[in-house]
Amino acid sequence: MVETEQAPRRTNSGPGRLLIAVYLLFAIAATSRAGLQIATKFDEAPVAYLLSGVAALIYIVAAVGLARAGHAGRRVALACCSVELVGVVAVGILSLVDRELFPDETVWSGFGSGYGYIPLVLPVLGLLWLWRTRRAPA
């Protein structure tokens, strides 16, 4: 009997399409917000506005990684979702502990409270989807 290795499910099919759409929506929202804040009032809260820019970049790259669906795309999406989760939790904690560090909100402030906590849930869903679509053991 010959064992065959099962191919992983594609990350850009089924519920993955919705996940990619939400990542793209957040990429647009975060890019718009960060771009406007950096262009018009960067000196008021540079850390907060740069973090919104970083969040936007992570959303864009995560969406591309999920959409590419191959091995490289999965690795990129895994890295982005992991960094995003750590970032949301770290910025969420820091924004509550030291409000002076964030005089204006970022996408990730208060664990994404300004966006209905979706920034906190999104990387968890991304990581769960990557786990669910992983290569099954032979």
C-alpha cells in the first residue's frame, strides 16, 4: 500500500474568501486612517499613527498571503497573523496602562475597541483557518 500525502486545503477558498475580504477591508480602513493621520497631525501622536501604519501593512500582506494560498503564502499569512495578534494584545495592554503613550487611538488601541474588537478576533480567526487548512498527516 502506497501512502500518499494529502495536499492542504487552499486558504483562498470557502470561508477563506470571507477572511481575505475582511483583511482587505481592514487594510483599506487602516491605510486611510494612518495616511490621513500621518499627513495631517503626525506631531500630535507619532507612535500611535505609525502603529496604525504598521497595522495597515500587516493587513495588506496577510490578505496577499491568504489569497496566494501556496506554501509561501501560508508562511507569510502565518507570520502576519502571529505578529498581528501579539501587536493587538501588546498595544491593547499598553494603551490601557499608559494612556500618555497613545494620546490618540490606533487601530489596535484598547484591543481594537474602536473597530468593534475585530482587530483582536481577526488574527485568531486567521490562525485557526491556517491550522484548519494545513496539510493533513499521511
